[in-house]
Amino acid sequence: MPRVAGCDPGTSSLDLLALEDGRVIAQARIEPAELRADPAAPVRWLTDHGPFDLVAGPSGYGLPLVRAEACTDRQLALMSLVRPDEPGAKGVSGFSATVRALRASGLPIVFLPGVVHLPSVPAHRKLNKIDLGTADKLCVAALALAQHNSDEPALVVEFGSAFTAFLVLKGRQIVDGLGGTSGPLGARSGGAWDGETAYLLSPLGKNDLFHGGVNDAPDRDTGRAAFRESFCKAVYGLLNVHGCQDVYYSGSLLRSDPDLVQQALGELPNGFFRLHYAGDLPGAWVKHAAQGAALLADGLCGGTFAPLVEWLRLRAASGTVFDWLTHPRAADVRRQFLAE
């Protein structure tokens, strides 16, 4: 029976969950300060709780099922997307160092795809998009599918500590998404950028993606009203395209500011929308993305949750996050990140 683990490199912590035969056997939370001081802390935890058949590692913007031992420096850069002129970007502090430590550990680690890598998302929805949903959002969708087994169209919402993101499920596949930097307002992030604002504030750094949200509003009421309305605009826009009435919600903001989440969800008429908490695996308390990552690791090993891997078409994931950029300057970006 598979013994596996999953990781979630979220903004507020890195969470880990271990499963054996689909049952929770261990879990942990590593705080950002601890991770910055000791990027190898996850390696030690995994070593202490192993051996594992497979570990779904922290994958950032995603890679199409790349094993850690085969992961190149170029691919590592594609997971974090930090420009060469900004190597110490605060918004992803510790992520690259942790991934390097995992890569060197010899553990059986695989890096998961992001939504833009999935063949189930039509090409026209990928145009000029990178963040349709990072790998951890895909893991949240996997947990929702495991807990709420249905072919009905549905929205999966993650209210993160920084970002708010949406994925659309149809026929048990991900067909659309609004990632945290292309979607609505978040607790810390301003979501999708106004191009004129981005132009005037440029040059932008990675850390700028973690600002402009509720926490930066001029006053509490304005920030919370903007959050609620931005959330509703996203929901109704996706409803118009996909006809989703089921909404599965998750995320660390449920713990840190549950009132804000409930206010946003309360804007949706309960006579039309059906709201579902994404749910936790029995005995699990770590973040939902870590739980979903462990489920996908189990599925990739042919365990209880193998259907999730087939539904989400993980093995058919391909390409890079830059494949769908059409702007004339996209070639410069590709050269920066893809040159051997």
C-alpha cells in the first residue's frame, strides 16, 4: 500500500501531510521564519517519517510531473518565476532554497503541474496567462473532487492568506481558472492588475504581487467592501460562462479572518448557489493544498486516489508557463528563463 506525502509551500507556512494506504499518519507545519533559517527542515521531517513511495513536492507555478532528481536549474526557476535581477525576492522567500534542498535529498519527490499545463483547459483560456492557478490550487481542487465526487460544474475557491483564486471543474476536470495574480482581490494581494497602475508603478518587483489587497486599504470598511465585491464579480463572471452553482471553498483565511470569508460567501444567494466547505481528510488539520498534494501522490502510485490523477489528466500535463504569451516582449522573457 502506498506511503506518500504532500507539501504546500503557502505564503503563511509550509505544510506537510503523510498518508499510508490513504490514511493520515503524520502532519506538520513549518513557519516562514523557520524555513528561511533552515531551508532543509522539510527534508528532515520527510526523512524522519519515511520511507515514502512518492512525495508531491512544493511546486510553485508548476512543472509537468518532473522528478526532483531530474529537475534542472532552469526548471527550478520556472517554479518560482523570479527575474534574474531580483534573486532575493521576499514574496517567495525560502521557496527556491527549500526546493534545492529537496532536490538534493535523494527523496522520491515529484513536482506537480500548474493549471496552465493541463490539457483540459482550452487554448483560448491560456492566451497571455501564466497564473491560471498554481500547483497548490490544483491540489485544493483534487481535495474537493475527493470529498465531493460529482460530475456537476463547480467552482473551487481558495481564500489564501495573500491571494484569492478560483478553479472551475467540469466533468471532474479543471477547465478554467483565475489565479491569485489574475483573479479577485486577496487579503494581501490586489489580484489582477490595472495595466495603467502597473505601468506607472513600474519597475515592479515580485514582492509587489503581495500588496494592494484588503490589508493595504485606506480603512477597514473600504477594504472589506472591495473584497466582497471583487469576489462576487469573479463568481458571477465564471457562472455566466460555466453555469456553476456549487461552490467549494477552502483556504487559510478561513482561520485568520473567518468573518471576511463568511461576508463574501454571504453575498451569494443561498437559494441559487450551493456552498460546500472543501472538507478535511479524517484527522488532518494542515492546509487543504497539502492534503490534496498527498492525495495526488497516492494516486500517482496507483493507490486509493488513482482516479483523481486520471480525472485531472496529470500525466498529460505539458509545456511551460510561457507557452501562451503572445506579447512582443515575451521572447525576452523566454530567453531569460529558458536559455540553456
